[in-house]
Amino acid sequence: MTIQAFRRAAAGGASACLVLACVADARAQDPTGRVTVEAVASASVSSADDGDPFLMFDQTSTLGVGRGWDVVVRPWARRMPGGDWAAEMYQLQVRYTSATRIPVRLDAGIISSPIGLSTLELRPDVNPTIGAPFYYFVPLPAFDGNFDRVTLMSGGYPLGAIVSASGSHWDVRGGVTDATPTRARSVFSRSKGPEAAQFVVGGGITPAAGLRFGGAIAAGRYRVDALSQRTMVIPDGSYGTEYATNGILAKGALLPDASADVYSLEGEYAIGYTRISGELLVDRFETMISPAASHGLNLLGVQTLSPRWFVAGRVVHASTPVLVGATTGRRVAKSAEATLGYRLNRTITFRGAYQGSTSFSRPTWQHAIAFSTVWSQRWW
């Protein structure tokens, strides 16, 4: 772990300790307080990485302060194949749940992403496959020559406030976050992406037990105070004479701010020992040339064979345009996984899987065999 990463982790840990200390004092005055701790550790290896392990550590503490208030603290760390370590605070928030007939919940602070179905299944003990949808972590190619490191959907956790409510057959939510859902932004990182308010609304319906349809929309800027990475030729006046003179934008010139609209549709169906879920994403990015529309699809199926054995399969597809260069057009990336899982007990799960993938720059399929071990434990 680098010194900078260590400092960021220490800063996050210090903030968490401060919150815990405040909550502990409040909880001592309220006998109804409760504490729940969940910890997850996973190790996975793949033949595509020559067996170099991918490690992940995730711990969530929820502390009840009474009168409907909770504090959630969730530090997270991982090691990539190759030895790159990173750590951040996934959640550091307060949560309030009303005692009204229709419960209303407020989440504020560093919160889980309010858009995207698979963001709720990225934790290794919840994800039935070894791999997660790649478009949560793999950046999209540059649309107009400026690489913004945006993804179709971010696996990160933004700073924001979300209000949600639900009934027996419906759920709604809305609020504001500090960063586009197409880019991860760690609050404690010096290299975090630009801050830009995003407005998010979403909801769903549950017409029958085990069946749900939902969707969400997020809108806001993704490019803020960015500089051109190369000399570009763009249509005269496309952003006015401030940015274009004779159709030329010089390297190092200030780019106009640009917005992104994110649309998410999702569905789940569970019956007996079978569960099927899917997510469709459509992102529309403003660029220096023309709007760029990127698409993603994630389909997952899980079948429980016995109390200990299960099988799962996942198919992921993503496409995005490249508007400049020698190879303009749409780039496509795909992945597929077939997983067999065995629950040794309530704490340890083993998985073995076939994984195949292409990338935006590699159209040929790469095949691999992967194995993982997941340990999870809950106290109180």
C-alpha cells in the first residue's frame, strides 16, 4: 500500500472512530440502542492473472441511537492482482427511519449508490458469481479524444442525501449526490473526480410476490474544469468562439463543462429456488462533437440445488461510441460466467467458475478458470 493510500485509509479510520465515539456516547443515554457488525473477506484467483490473488475486505457497523436514527460505518479495502492496494470509506452516514404508517427513510453522508441494481450485489457474500459486471469498474474509451475515466455505472459510494419511501407494492426515492454515477469518487482520495451536484429519482413496483420492476434517472455534470488533452478539430462555433477558433481547440485549453444523463431499468423475478434479475443502462454524455450514447446490459440467473450447492450464470454486454480517431464507431465489450458454489457452513463459501470476456480494445475472447473463497460473519 502506498503512503498516500495509507494516509487516506487512516483519515477514513479516524473519521469513523470519531463517529463511533459520538454514537457510543449517545447510545449510553438510550437503552434501546443496538449494534450490528458484519465482516466479509474474500480471496479469488484466475488463470487469466496467473493465479495472482484478488483480495477484498469489507466491514459494516450499524449503530442504533434510538428514535429511528442509525449510524452506518463501512471501511473497505482491496488488493488487485499485481499488488496494487487501495482503501476507502464506502459508507459513513446517518440513517433515519420514521415510525409512520408509510415508512420514510433518510440516508445522508457517504451513502450506497441510489441507482443501479448490481450496486447492491457487489459485496462478495451477496454476489452469487465470482466476477461483478465489468462496466462498473472498466472505464469507457474516450469519446472525443479527452479521457474522462467515466464508466457506464460506478461501483463507488457518493456523498449525498436520499429520501425514500415504500409500500407493499411500490417504492420511490429521490435526492442529490456530489458526483455523477458514471464515475467513482472517494471522498478521502486526493485524486478524486470533480465535484458536481447530481439529481436522482427512482422507484419500482412489485405487482406480485417475488416480482419487481424498477428504474431510476440521474442527471448532472461529469466534466468540470477539464483541460483538453490534445489539439482537436471541432465544428466552428460548436461551443462558441470562447472554445473554438477556426475549428481548432488547442491542447491545454479549458473544455466546456458537460453533462451526463443516466437511465436505469431493472427487473427481478424469484420463484421457488430460482432467481433471475436484469439491468439495462443507457448513458448520454455531452461531448465536444456530438452526444455519445453508451449502453449496458447485465443478466443474472441463480439456481439453488440444495442447502449447500448452487449454480449461477451471468452475461454482461456494453457498447460505447468513439467519435474521433482512425477507428471511429462503436466499441463493444462482453463477459460471461458460469459458477458452481458450495456453502461449507454459514460463514464460508467456495466457488469455481468459467469466465470469458472481450474488451473495448480486444474483440477476441479470453477464457479463464477462477476460484474464490468467501468468509462472512455477522455479530449481534
